Amino acid sequence: MLDKSPRPTGVNVPNDLAAHWMPFTANRAFKKNPRLLAGAKDMHYFTADGRKLIDAAAGMWCTNAGHGRAQISDAIAKMAATLDYAPPFQFGIPQAFELASRIAELAPKGLDHVFFCNSGSEAADTALKIALAYHQINGQGGRSRLIGRVRGYHGVGFGGTAVGGIVGNRKIFGSLLAGVDHLPATYDREKQAFTKGEPEYGAHFADALEDLVNLHGANTIAAVIVEPMAGSTGVLAAPKGYLKRLREITQKHGILLIFDEVITGFGRLGFAFAAERYGVLPDMITFAKGVTNGAAPMGGVLVRDTIHDAFMTGPEHMVELTHGYTYSAHPLACAAALATLDIYRDEKLFERANALESKFADAVMSLKGQPNVVDIRTIGLTAGIDLAPSADGVGKRGFAGLNSAFHDNDIMLRAVGDTLALTPPLIVTEDQIGEIVDKVGKVIRAVG
Ligand SMILES: Cc1ncc(COP(=O)(O)O)c(C=O)c1O
């Protein structure tokens, strides 16, 4: 018999938080001093103890249209009452087809097909699998190497973890995938510190791909995956010309290029997709987060016609790609996404982000000179503020900043290591940008 009797908890206060093992969270610290959220509307969160926090993180790079959008929750409720679930294998729902067409319409021409999943992690793994399968059916099965980038983040699946380059996310998980290599990160503080927008320095970091081609042979490499702006590592914009150069080199060697736009998709950099901002056409784009404004889990991969069409051969009763998820194109997620895209279009939120970019950059850059601020980077409606690590450990100052923000300054921000990341909903007003910067200044001084 399993012992189900009440047991003493190892967590001292309050013990009813014990059962939930929280993701990517310092669990013991959280449970001693919880940051509990109970509601959200527009630019604000409401805490469980009734305080109102300005959201400088769009939740977690998700709620680009702000919180509590009735149009989205109504669409979800209506869909739940009409069609709670439908199997996505061998059956379809009209909303999934409509949504795929609308996302493809927003994407650069040529990226005309969408494969749905439920998260950014699944989107990364899906794109990597499509790349491998594409080369297989194209008679180039020797192309099995996958290349990511140091400091890259592509979620937590085995594929995404393997191509990811944030050391702490990889090193306790064994050997991951074989045949993976990494490009260098695009960041050099000495040459790039306090840059607004794309740094002038660093296009040459793309040339490292030629070295990997020399090392492994082009005919062993399936794909390169990069974020146009590396978000989770602390907001690193691509240097000027870097992505173009990466495209040229991949194209020259028959290597597929995947942009992970889980953060940059849906307006974060002032365009539907960052590929448009940079005038670079990748072979696949992964997306998630903003596609439903965070209101329902959804991810997906935009795929080039040539890749999609290569699969559309063989007997017509046969499955062309043996991949998918029980909840691919879930009705509630489709409903949420369609309503979200309506809001983005009707309120011109991508254009709004574009128009606000330089004001946001100027405002955040005014924090230069505050205690321990060693770099500030801005791109689109996003900023990373690097604080010098405190003497008692890397990440402690950033963590103290997260707590100071939440408990003492009524602002929600993201802290990754000692970097504070700001990425507000695209509905943010100029006054609210001022309020955010003011509060972040207080946080920085509090942990100085
Ligand atoms: C670029 C990128 N790819 C993938 C992911 C993983 O997404 P998810 O947490 O939805 O699996 C994230 C999450 O932050 C991300 O920023």
C-alpha cells in the first residue's frame, strides 16, 4: 500500500505551497516569500494580497495586447461551449485552417504553411524534426547535424535543449542529441555596451558557420537555428548584417535556416515577424506566446513551400509527416489566436511597437549611470539591463531585483541571472514607459 497519510513538509511557510514543483523557479525561496498573482487587466497584474503591479514583462513575453482582453476570452468561451475538442490527426476544424492562412499572410512571402503545436519548445523540436526529415526524403539523409548558438534558448525539449546554448539549462541533462554544434554568441560588451537597436559590431560572428562547415562538412549539416533577438539570455539583438550573412552562408551550403521567433513574433520588434525587420527569408519560423496573447497554449512552425511540398509525394492515403500532438491546433487555442490576430490588426499594435521603439530606448537608456548598471541593450519594445553581480554570488542581485520589483515597487519584470529584462505589452503608453523606468530605477538602487 502506498502511504497516503499526511506528512511533514520540508517547506516551512506556508506549507500548502509544497506540492507544486514550480518550473524554472527557485522553489524554496519562492515558497518562503511567494509572488502570487490573482488577476490581470490591460497593463496590470493584481496580486493575491490586492496590490496592482504594472506589467513590464508582458507576462513572459506573451500578452502583447495586454491582459484581460474580452474579445479573446469571449472567443475561448464560445468555442469551449461549441467544440471542446477535436482530434487533429485525420480530422480538422475550420478555425485551424483559417488561422494557418492568417498567420501565413502575416509572414514573409514563401513561408506559406503552418504546423501547429502547443508551445515554443514543441515548435523548436518540430522545426528540427522537419529539417531532418526534409533532408531524408530529399536523398540527403547524411545531413543530420543541428547547429544552435551559444546563449541561445529554444525551450526545454531534448532537441531545443541540445541546440540551446545557455549552459545552466543543458549541463545536468546528460549527452542530449548527438551531432550538435554551436555558433558563438553575438555579444561583446566591450564593443557593444549601451547600444540602442542592432549593434554595429558583430556581423562577422556569422562567419563562424563557415568554420563549422569546414570542420564537419556541409553535407552533414541539416539546419541552423537562431533567435533573431536572443531573449531569454538577456536581450541580445542581432548585430547589423549578421542575419543576412547567416542566410548567405546557409544558402551556399544547402543548410536550412530556422528563426526561432517565439519571442520576436507578433510585434515585439515592430513587425509581425523579425524576419521582415531584417529582410531575411529563413526556411522556417517558430512561434508561440504572442500568437494567442498568452491566453491559451499554442505554438507552431511556419514552413517554406519548397520544404512542405517535398513531403507531398507518395501514396495519398499515407501520412506525410509522422509528427504531431494531441492538442495541435486545439479549438480553444485557435479561437484565442484568431481573436488575438484581430486585435493586433485592428489596434495596429505592431506599428505601435515600431513607433514607440525609439522613445522606449531613450527612456530605458536614461538608467545608464545607476548603481551597478554595466550595460543596457534595447531593441523593439524590449530591453536588457545588466547589473554587475554582487560579491556573494552570480544571479543574487538580479533575484533581489525581481523581489524588490514585486514586493516593494509594484512592477513585474523578468530577471535572468543579473539581467533585468523589460518587455511590456505593446499597448504600453508613453506615460507608462516613464512609470516603468522610474520603478526600475528604484529597484536598481534598492539592490545597489
Ligand atoms: C526563443 C524561444 N524559443 C522557445 C521557447 C520555449 O517556449 P515554451 O516555454 O512555450 O516552450 C522560448 C520561451 O521563452 C523562447 O524564448
